[in-house]
Amino acid sequence: MFVEPDMILSEPAAMGVNEFFSHPTASGSTPTQDLILIRATLLPGKGHDFHYHENREEFLYILSGTIEQWLGEEKRVCKAGDVIYVPPGVVHASFNIGEGNAQLLAIFNNKSDPAELATDVSQLVPWKHIRMID
């Protein structure tokens, strides 16, 4: 199957925009059995704050820009071509620290799991202050 533009569900977000090629709950997106694929555009200075995915593995593939990527309490600067694997339940965050937009692909398994796609922990300790003390 070829994915046509009208099959991509675009959702504005405070960080930029999420384009769902396969959405966990919406009808009309690509009918995958077990995969969720999202292209996220992060505006300069914005990001997807600290969160985790209860029962889903995730790969992040940096398409463009400069990302401050957190995996647990470890931080790295990532650029186009870098890949990050996030096991289920591991807190992580991605912030655009470049001057232009940044894009990444997020690939998840376990599409049919009823849990929320992401659980926000950005207001909990230590995540609430971790970027300030780094």
C-alpha cells in the first residue's frame, strides 16, 4: 500500500506538529497491525518533555536539526541520522536546541495497547528540574 497525503493525520502540538502515518486510535490512518509511525516537527526551543510509554518500545530517528535527547538521566546531542532506542517504561525527552525546525520519526510497537501513547512526568521530580541542574 502507498501512503497518500490524505491518510496522514496532522495534529498541532505546543512543540510543533505531529504527523501520524499510523495512529493508535483514529480511523482513516494507515491500517497497520502493530506499528505507530509519527513524524514530529519540533519548533526552535520546543520539545517533547519528559514522558514514558508504558508498554511500547520506541525508536527515534533524527531526520533534521539538533536535538537534546534525554534517555533516563543521560543526555546527548543528536543530529540527522542518529537513532535512539527507548525500552518500555523508560523516561525520555527530546528538545530542539537548534535555530531552525527539527524533525524526527518516532516508531512504536504495540499499537493495540489501550494505554495512553505517552505518560507525562515532566512535573515530577527529578524530571521537573533536571534540565536546570545539568
